[in-house]
Amino acid sequence: MKPNDDQKLERLIHSTLRGLPPRRAPRTLEARVLAEIERRAAQPWWRKSFANWPLPARAVFVVASAGLVKVALMAVVWVMAGFDAARFRDAFSTQFAWMESISAVGRALGDFGSATLNSIPALWLYGGAAIVLALYMALFGLGAAAYRTLYAAR
């Protein structure tokens, strides 16, 4: 076929389809759709998808699921270790060593911040807080003035 023939065929099909009457929906379709929407809206939150759950329920579910996975893994390791408590402790002591490292770094950063804050005179801290407050007030004032200048006249 030539490109011109393709265009003619396309126009013919397009005009034929445009000439067809629109299809009518069944009379009961609207009632069925609205009934289904009402039925889904009336469901309790735990019957809906996970994204529609309240945030505390989702958080509890995620934490509980992670805890169950951890318990299952620990049980498998304990069974593999032959129910020996010492071998079980040795197997999981390395998993929690990183938590001790993070805790030590956090304590060191906290001690550094405390020592730094205690070495700054109180007058300087109050002055800095006053300057930051004044800058925020100036920001909001300038924003309000710009809004009134640009948009309030319209």
C-alpha cells in the first residue's frame, strides 16, 4: 500500500466510526456503581486497603510484622544451633554490636554539643534568638507587602 492509500483508509474508517450512534449504557449501571461505592465506603478500616488504614494502625502493623520476622529468624537460628543458649547468644551478639557503636557516637555528639553550648555566653544566645526572630518577622512582613502589591489590586 502507498502512504496515500493509508491516509484514505484511515479517513474512511474514521468517518465510518463517527457515523455510528453512541452506545447506550445499561439502565441499571448507574445504580449498581453507586451501590458499590456506598458499600465500599461503609466498610470498616481494617477491610480496606493498607493505604487507607489510620497511621497508628499502620505503624503498629509494620512494627509487629518486623518483630515477628525477627522472632522467626531467631527461632530458626536457635533450632540450627541445637537449642544451645550460649551458641544462640554468640550468633546474635554481633547483630546488635552496631547499635552500641551508634549509641557511643550519639553520646559523644551530645557531650560535644552540651560543652559547646555551655561555653557560649547566655547574652549571645538571647541576642542570636532575637535576631532570628526579627529576621522571620521581616520575612513575613515583606511577604505580606509583596502579596498586597502584586495580588490585592486585582
